[in-house]
Amino acid sequence: MNAITLYELNSRIRQTLKENFDEAVWITAEITEIQLNRSGHCYLQLADKREDEENMVATARATIWAFTFRTLRPYFETMTGRPLAKGLKVMVLVEVVFHELYGFSLNIRDIDPTYTVGDLEREKREILARLESEGVIDMNRALEFPCLPKNVAVISSPTAAGLGDFMSQLQTNPQGYRFLVKLFPAVMQGEKTTDSVIAALERIYAYESLFDVVVIIRGGGSQTDLSCFDSYELALNVAQFPLPVIAGIGHERDETIVDRVAYMRVKTPTAAAAFLIEAFREQEEQLENWRNDVVAGVQELLHDEQTRQIKCVSDFKRFVQLLLTTHRSNLRWSSQRMEHAVETYLRHWQTCFEPLKIKIARRIDRLLDQQQGQLMQTEKRLPLLTARIFSDHRKRLEMAETTMKYVDPRQVLERGYSITRLHGKALKSTAELSEGETVETELAGGKFYSKIVK
């Protein structure tokens, strides 16, 4: 059996490939890995997947040499708006290479960005269709925008130039409106952007009641950094966020999926600030219009009321004059009738009063006789009653005098007792005394003073 070396086998494979692939060919594939070398070379891992499946059916290593990559890279990024990255589907012109030592690989000589743009647009349409089928694509846009968006939650990189423009625009607005702005830092470019912005939204959600609106600020920069804002996960979070979201991502050419689902898309961070200021200005203008309407309405009401009052006063004057005339005639007629009636009444009662007068005089005489008899009886009993009262009071006075003699302090002193006083008050206990104090002792025959030694 004749055998050949591995080198000879690889040489034959190389020759065969060279004969069959003597020219470069266009292929489509998905980038599964990409690595940039310090020397400027770009190394990729390409793969082919079946439609609607994740399983790979073919893979190959590919290289874009530095002198080619320096041309292809800006061309691709300018046309597609994003850099070569993992997950992109590309159409590339490749040269098939087989080396006896390094094996099979592809040298990329050209790239068609229109294929990638078409695939990206297809992917964006699929994401938008998915959001629409899930019923969330217009949820944020359906929210009611606050009349005065004073409390603003901002998602941005702390070092972004657009953030400074946004803050300057808010703080120096000519109308002097005051805004309360809280920054929630996030990575705004690169692979970590989606997770970082979603995390910032979750932190804002924890304090949802404190804010009126959310502003996402990216500022200027390369269009190649916008792919993260076409993420389904980020768009889903923005669409379902309970506060209106303003997307001030700072680009004009392309509309990202986040722009589509946000409540409002503006071109720049400065435009986002201008939108908030305009909301205040519109509210102020509306309030001014309402004020003018109220003033005009009140003035019209006052004018109508004044006219009505003048008419009422005029009508009231005529009514009062007519009423006074009528009552004056009635009073004159009533006065005449009253005079006649009083005269008739007096004459009638004067006739009735004479018998009553005689009857009353007789009654008074009888009452006087009765009272005079009672007074005479009382006059007879009065001396006896008076003598009895004086006797009772005399006995009470004698008893009181006897009692006073027994309780008189002089009588107590005469029996050998004494009274000791401290500061003019009688002592009842030694606990009231202190050493060195002077006390007064009163006897029946005089007083003496003592100093407390113990």
C-alpha cells in the first residue's frame, strides 16, 4: 500500500481549491465572532444557519487584512449606520484560501452593505410587528402627558455632552421655569447599553410617583452606536413604562425602534429640553387665556348686572311711589274711620263704666274695713310677741358669754398653761424649730424669749 504525507494531501487540497475557486465569490453569512488585532487586522468567524433555526449548518474562519479593513470599515459603517459586530448578517466577497499548515480560511476582499441594511430593516420590521402583535407598541404614546412636567428623570451617561446641553437649556430658559432633574447614569453605547438602560428604567420605576416624565439622552456621536436602541428588550421596557418617555438620542437620519415606541422622539437633547419648556409655556399660555376669559366674563357679567340693577332700581322707585300713593289714600280713609270708631267706642264704654265705678268703690270700702280690723288685732298681739323675742335672745347671749369665758386664752393661761410662738405663729411641733432660732413664750403674767440650743 502506497501512502502519502499529510503535507502532500494538503497540497493536493490546496491545488484543487485553487483550480475550482480561481476567482473570488460572493457569499452570505452571519458573524458569530469578531476580533480586531492591534496591527489592524480583523478576524471573524462566519456561520450559516437554516431559516428560522438557530442550528448552524456551516462555519468558516475569515480575515480582513489591515490594508483592506481600513477601507471597508468606514464604508460599511457609513452605509449601514453601525459597525461590524456579532450577530450581523453580511454579504462579502471572499477569496478561498487553504494553507498546508493553517488549513481552510476565507480572505474578505469586499462587502455589500446594502444586504446588511436590508436584513437589519427586516429585523426591525419583525420587532415592530412583534410589539404590535403583543399590543404594546403604542402604550407609552397613549399615556396622558403631564400639564407641567416639572420632575424629570434623565437616563444618560454622566459625561455625555448632550446631557450638559440639556441641563443648560432647562436651567437658563428665558421664562425662568424651574425643573427638578435627577440623573440615572447608564452606558449609552456598546453591547452593555441595552441592559444598562433597562436597569436605569427599573430604578426610576421604583420611584415612579416622584417623576412626571423620563428623558433618554445620548447626545451626538457616531451613527454606528445606534444598534443598541433597536433592541426588542429595550423597546418593550420603554413601550410599557408607566411614565411618558422622550427619546433625545441625538440623530436625524434613522429612526430606531426606541424612537418608535417612545411617547415623543426629538432630534437632539436640546430639543428634548425645548419640548419640556414648551409644555410649560403652552400651559402658561392656556392659563393666561383662561384668565383673560374669566376677566372678560366677569366684566360682561358685571356690566349686565349693573344694567339689571339700574333697571331694578328704576322699577322699584316707580313701584314704591305707586305703593306710597295707594297707602297714603288708604291711611287717610282708615284714619277717618278710626276717629269715628274711637268716638263711638268711648261713648259706649263711658256709659258702661258708671255702674262699674260704683261697684268698685263699694268693694274697696269693704276691703278697708277688713284690713283695719286685722291691724287692730295685730296691734294688741305685738307687745307680747316682742317681749318673747327679747327674752329668747337674752338667754342666747348669756350662754354665748359663758362659752367665751371658757375658751378665752387668758383663762387658759391663768390655769398655768403657756403659748409658744415662732415668727408670730403658735408652735405645734418641735419639727418646726431649728438651732439658733428665737421663740416667744407667753404666760398669764407676761412674756419671755428663748433661743433654741438643741
